[in-house]
Amino acid sequence: MKKHNNLSKTALSAFFLALAFVMPFLTGQIPEVGSMLCPLHIPVLLCGFICGWPWGLVVGFVAPLLRSVTLGMPVLFPMAVCMAFELAAYGFTSGLMHRILPPKKPYIYCSLLVAMLVGRVIWGIAMFICMGLNGGGFTFAAFIAGAFTNAIPGIVIQIILIPILVAVLDNKKIFKKL
């Protein structure tokens, strides 16, 4: 049974990684639109909720780096590197919180909001470090703009879409055997 469980999680994680790879094409590969809609975040958050924190962490870390080395977007340094830590935090936190808290709708929102906040803070720390290594600076205003202000459309989409999908999948018990 455990072997079947790992195989299922591996297949689903590969599916979420593939989604993370192709979803940014919906934004036309325009960086400004992508940073507003955050298309990589949705499959990573779902992977954490559905497959668990280890899988969400790995998919989150790999997705931006894979896109960067194969397609050149996002730019590897500092964006893809910082996004790798951010998305790994999303996948880890959403999966861990969903495992710890009861699978009821208010707790799904709680897990999602905590994951989104943790991921954005991790992104800010990573940007601060990477920009410092690159001889530049990363201000608090740049953090607020990049993590929140510019990403409001993506944040709204995530807050609406993710809990609905997770609640439906939890209620259908499609992935309860995982």
C-alpha cells in the first residue's frame, strides 16, 4: 500500500510540476503580468495541500529553476533562485498546515493564508540576500511592492480558487488514500 501511495504522490507531483511549467504561458510570458497573476503559485500550493509538505516543497523549489534553465523565464538570478525558496515555502507550509489542521473550509483558508505569508517573507529574505550578494539593495518598499502590492490580482485568485479546489477534492475523497 505504501508503494502505491508513493507512486500516486510521485505522479501527482509530476502533474503539478507540469502545470507549474505551462501555466505561465497563460500570461503570455510577459514578466509584469506573471508577477501580478503568480501562475506558478497555484500548482505548488495545490501540490502541498494534496500530496503533502515534502512533495510541495520539492515541486515548489524545482518549478522556477526548471523554467529558468529551459525557457529563460524567470531569469535565473536573482528571480528564479528567490522564487525557488518562496515556492518551496508555499508547498511546505500549505502541506504541513493542511496535515495539522482539520480539513474544514476555515482551516483550508488559514493554511493558505499562512503559506502565502510565509512564502512571501522567505522571498523577501532571499531577495535581500541575493541582491546584497549582487552588490545591490532590496528595500522594504521593494519587498511590499513585489510581495503584495503588485501581486494583488494573483493573491485574490489564489484566495478564491485554492480553497474551493481543496475543499472539493477533500469532500470527494479523491486523494484521501494518499
